[in-house]
Amino acid sequence: MKVLFVGDIVGKPGRSILAEELSHIKEEHEIDTVIVNGENAAGGRGITAAIAEELFSYGIDAITMGNHTWDQKELVSYIDKEPRIIRPLNYPPGTPGQGSYIYECKNIPIGVMNLSGRVYLDALDCPFRAAEKEIERLKRETNIILVDFHGEATSEKQAMAWFLDGKVTAVLGTHTHVQTNDARILPMGTAMIADVGMTGPRDSILGRDVKSVVERFLTHMPTRFGVAEGVRQLNAVILDIDHKTGNCLSISYKNVIKE
Ligand SMILES: [Fe+2]
Ligand SMILES: [Fe+2]
């Protein structure tokens, strides 16, 4: 079973490179299923119903989110109608939507979970304990569990990967928009990477317009961060999974740069 996991999609540049490249990538690497982080898909801020539909139409099976989940107000009511959009599991009880989702690919159930870190992010419930409890529940239905751990600190993300080694198929970091060079398989068969990176404008600061971000650092005055334009990048990883054990056999980088 081969999974493509795509790092944070930023605005139209991110969506357009995905639209143009996804079918080639799927064919070239014999990808069975695609999961993307979509927390920045709508102009860098959250996701709308229309944009989620657009992404699903490209052949994406699940969309994970992060700290930008509620940037587009319409998602608050839409998320309960669309289980393929997964928000962080460790939000307070009663939060709309779900923190995990199980779907079938080639008659094999696949579980996807989204978690938020707490280092330099909101003080949510403990992601480690929340994950442990949810894995117990998901394991009754599937042995393939893919975790998107949305966090700022590489230490917290590596800690989660080691904590879940042998319990899940992969712990894939998102949020920093900068791909890390630590992708590997841990001793008990769990794949990990601290950050998958970003799918959006390359000549940018985390996907945003360079001039306005530099201006903010220089002046500390409020500035609007628009999505940058120009050359685009797609950052992703490919997982090869043994569906009988749920272990990951390999994790490799898949990056594309395009005018
Ligand atoms: Fe992001
Ligand atoms: Fe984020």
C-alpha cells in the first residue's frame, strides 16, 4: 500500500501545483491513496467547503488541518458534514468535527489522525495522551494509522514519533512549512519526519509575501500577509506500508518545483 502525504497546501499556488502534478505522481509511484494537510488552502487561512471539494476532486482521500482550522467560519458548520476533513484530536471536548477518520482503500481500512502540538501553539489537551487513547479505539478497526502531528517544535514532533513507535504506521509533522531532513523508519516500524514541508509559492516566507513579512519584522506594525506568487513547490513524502502488519517499509521524499 503506497500513500502520498502532501505538506501544508498554501492558497491557489499550492492547489494549482497539486492539480497539475498529482496524476503524474500517482502514476509514477503507483500511489494508492493521497492525504494532504489543508489548513492553509484558502488564501493561507483555513479551508472552505468549495476548496475542500476542489481538493477531493483531484483524487485526495483525506484532509488534515491544524491551528488554522477555524480561520474560515463556514467550516464550523461544514466539518460535521464532511468527515474527510480532520481537525486536531486534542481540541476541547465538544469541538465540532472529528480528530480521526477511517476509510477504505482497496478494501483495506486506513485510519488518519490529526494532532496539534502545544509548544509555541495553543494550550490544548495533551496530544500524547489523546493519541494513545484514540489509537486504542482505531486499532479495533484498522492496523494502518497515519498521524499528522501539527507542531512548531521539532523536539515535540520527534518525541511523539518515538512515543508512538510500533503503535502507528507513521508520525508525519506539519505546520512549520519547512521540510526537515530526518525522515526515517524507527526501530518498531513507524515512519517519521519532523516536518513534511509546504506546497505553495517557493519565493516566499512560509508561503506569504516576502515584502510584507520582512516589513513586519522591521517595524512591528500590523501588515497584511498575502500569499506569494511565482515559482511553486510541492513537498510530500511517500510511504510504503505493509498492510498486514501496519508497519511502514519505507518513507521517501517527493518534491516538485515548477514555474
Ligand atoms: Fe500551515
Ligand atoms: Fe499550522
